[in-house]
Amino acid sequence: MQMNPIVDPKDFPASGKCTYLNAANVSLMYQGAEKAIIEWQKDLAENGSINFDEAAEAAVFGDLHRAAARLFNARTEDIAVGSSATELISSLAWAVAPESGTNVVSTDIVFPSTLYPWLRVARHTNCEIRLAEGHNSYADPDDVIRLIDDRTAVVCVSHVEYSGGQRYDLRELAQVAHDHNALLVVDATQSAGAVPIDAPACDVDALVTAGYKWLCGPFGAAVMYLAPHLQDQLDPGLVGFRSHKDMWDLQADRVEFPATAQRFEYSTMAFGCAIGLARSINYIADVGVERIFSYNKHLADLLIEGLKERNAEIISPHNEKEQTSIVAARFPGKDPAQIARKLKAAGVMVSARKDFVRFSPHLYNQRADIEQALDRIDDL
Ligand SMILES: Cc1ncc(COP(=O)(O)O)c(C=O)c1O
């Protein structure tokens, strides 16, 4: 299979240092993002608010709103910026606060940060949490759908499961959720940047992603898409001076939220990270997420083929509908943590999760990286 690289290795200088197959943990960062973050931080350190004045602070998320809107085919009004996916999901969960007598549907294999905010709210409101049972890090979407009923307030899933890389059909879940007047809330941390997402077309109600995985951005910045019908309905769980529609008004005796998703922005943060994330999202969008998705799938196919030849048991789904480039493999009789450690010592970065090894190639990888990883596995 002919596979021409889709990015210039100079855009990811670290990609030459080792065989990096670990985007599901932390991706390599696009060098343009790194540069923007360092420049911003240096200017702040050396000039305080001389350049970063009140007008600049009010407008600081503009680039990221535009970049995320471009990525999700949304409007800038539909995007809120936060420091982490967990923070945005938490603020949203408290805003929705499903009541006693209603339920929240998810899976028991979801990443904890996707579910913990709802568990915390449930302790307060007494709503029910219903989890589809996963087997071998796979949850059958029909089992999720079977749990949804007229008492369901929220269906909350991770678009791509962090462990086995299973991908859900968002449109299908949205349809069922909406048939029961429930919201579909999606954690896209393991998909945004690697899997095409048209948020309005999928009809999701909210979609959150961190920046440091498949978007090739930094820690410290995350975004949320909020569907227009919810924007003037929700009282965010986290509020601060920026929550008021005119943030420099600074009257503490009342708070009036903007009528957009930006009511979920509430305070200061590591602003340089938001500026950097905008750069990496625009870079990813310029390369094209459809193209990245297809390229990464080829890398995953090569990896799966090679791993099978080495008698590894592939846990990740390998079909058109559910596959991503997260490849989880079990090596019978071998300790995954030890394999990950030995591969790291041999210059191959992967993660050990549960009882398997997780490989997660991304756009900066090439066929040679997959061959290198397989050769080093042979050495073990
Ligand atoms: C699906 C998913 N959601 C959220 C997170 C954590 O996001 P954050 O660090 O931005 O809170 C992770 C991290 O692995 C994840 O895999």
C-alpha cells in the first residue's frame, strides 16, 4: 500500500526523535501552536498588561471560537472555551442537573472524566445513572439505546472510547435521545481532530473536547459546542466575572449571562494555551480531518495486520462503522505495562491500559513508524 506522508515532518519536530504512537494519551504538538504559546507567555511575563490590556483580554478567545466553529461546522456563538474537558463537562452537568426521577445513560467503560461530573450531580439531585455494560472494552451501542426511555434526561457518551477506540454513531444516538426528549452530550476528546464531526448535522446538544490529544494542541485549553436551542436556557455550574455579558462591568450584585455558548466562559485561564489551540485546530482543518481520518485508518490497518501476524489479540473494532486509529492489543501471557516500558526504552511510545497495549498513530506518523514498532515487538 502506497502511503505518502500528509504533513511536513518539520511541523512536528519531535516526530523524528522517537516512534510516537501515543496520541490517545498526549499527542505531539504542532510547532506553530508551541511557538504561539511561548510568544504569548513571554510577552505577558515581560510586559504584564501593557500589550494584554482589557480589550485584548475580552477578545482573547476570538481565534479559538473561529477555529472550533470551523472544525465542527458551527457558528462562533456555539463555542465556549475552558481549561479542560472535565471542567466544561462539570459546568454543563451542573447546568443541566437532571432531577430526581430522571436518569442519565452512559457506559461503564467510558473515561471517568466523562461520567464523574454526572455521578457528582446525581449525588445531589438523586437522579439515576444507567450504564451499559462493556465487555473487553467494548460497549454494544444497542445496549446503550435499550437503557434510554422517557425518563432519560441525558445520554452522555465518549464519541470514541479511550481504551479500545470504539466509535459511536452520533446521529443515531441523537435521534433516539431526542425521540425521548433527552439531550445527547458527547465527549469528543478522543475523536476531534481525527474523526470528522459536523456537530449541527449530527444533532448533538453539546460536545466537548480537550486540546492535547488528536487536535495536537496543549494542556490547559478545551472547547465546547453547545447547540443553539440550549444557549439561553442553561445556568452554568461555574461562574465568575467573565460570566457577565459585559465582563468589565464588574458589578457583583447580579450576573446576566450572554445569550450564547460563551456564558460558560467565566474567568482567567492560561490564555496562551487557547491561542495555541486555535493554531493547531486551524492546522488540522487545513490538512483536512477527512484526509487525516483515512490516512490514520491505513496506519491502523497496517498495525493490526502486523500485530495479528505476531499472534496478538486485537481488541479494537475493525469495521468501517466503528474503527478509529486507536489499536488495543493483548499479548497472551505478557504484562502490558512491561511491554510499554520495554518499547519506550527501545524508542517506541505506546500506553498500557487495563490488560492490553494501546497504540494510537496520528497524522505525523508514517508507514516506517508502524514497521519500526513491529520490529521492536519482535525484539521482545
Ligand atoms: C475521553 C476523554 N475525556 C476526557 C479526558 C480528559 O480531558 P481533560 O484532561 O481535558 O479534562 C480524557 C483523557 O484521557 C479522555 O480520554
